[in-house]
Amino acid sequence: MKDLIEIRWHGRGGQGAKTASLLLADAAFNTGKYIQGFPEYGPERMGAPMTAYNRISTTPIRVHSNVYNPDYVVVVDDTLLSAVDVTAGLKEDGAIIINTTKGIEEIKPLLKGYKGSVYTIDARKISEEALGKYFPNTPMLAAIVKVTEIMPDADFVEDMKGSFKHKFSKKPEVIDGNMKAIEIALKEVKKVQ
């Protein structure tokens, strides 16, 4: 891992992008890294485009601003590809990870000439299979961990078990589904360009 990795999340209000960015920050912190995880708020409402950010580093982080030149972008909802410039500032040696069933031929024109790595995952299928409902944030969280290699998969899975036990202490029935979604997503995220 390089010294500092910056990640920008694009989602819609209610899809869990903020929660996923905070879970990623917690997991990275638990491996001894320095972290930031925060959303950008405006007049958000359910379904409105929103942004969240992560910084993960092996050294103290001294910058406290939004992420303008991310190493990685996570797109939780592929309808945002035509509504928001998701590749703005994205470094070409990084990657974009998109929740979609579309092929690269459909996606490429929406990426405004971005030439870096593109990964896709069908977070809807995974979450509906594992959880019985559409919660794309858990598969997308696993996808960014896999692509960035911020931590080994086994450490991430173990950390999420503890995190979910705490987060869902009043709803323990959802823990197994979330763990299953993580395990499937770690295997199914794929590079398409």
C-alpha cells in the first residue's frame, strides 16, 4: 500500500455509501492505519446524489478537506454515471468500481475519457441473494477492500464480523446475511478494463 490512499464514494441518499465509508475507516483503523471517513452533506434527501470520502494512510493525515483527486472512486448506483462527473480528478493509476450489470461498452462513454482501471460488481444481485433486500453498501465495501488491497481479505472478514455484531446487536438476524454478502463480493468484483 502506498502511504496515502484517497477514496471518493458516489451514492444516493439511503443506499449506505456513508455507512460503508465509515465501516471502511473503522476496519483500516483496526489494522493500525491512520484514517478519515466522512460524508459531504448538502440538502440530501432519500434518493438524492451524495458523496462520502476516505483517506487511509500509514502515516498521520494532515489534510482535512474533501477528496479532489482520488486514487479510487466507488459508484454505488450506476444511474449516477450520467448524472454526476464521477471520474472528476480520478487518478489514472487508480480505479473506479461500479455497481452495475452493464458491460464496458455501455459504461465507457459515461466515464468522460477515463483511461484507468474499471471494475464492476452486481451489488443488487449479491445483496438480494445474501440479505433478501437491496442494500448495495456491504458488497461495495467488500469490492473496494479487494481492489485496493488495503488489508488482507481474511483480516477484513474477521473485522466485519466484530463490527456487524456491534452494529446489529439488536438485529442479530442480519449479521449472517451481511457476512455472506461480503464473502460473495470479494469473489465477484471483476476488472473489465
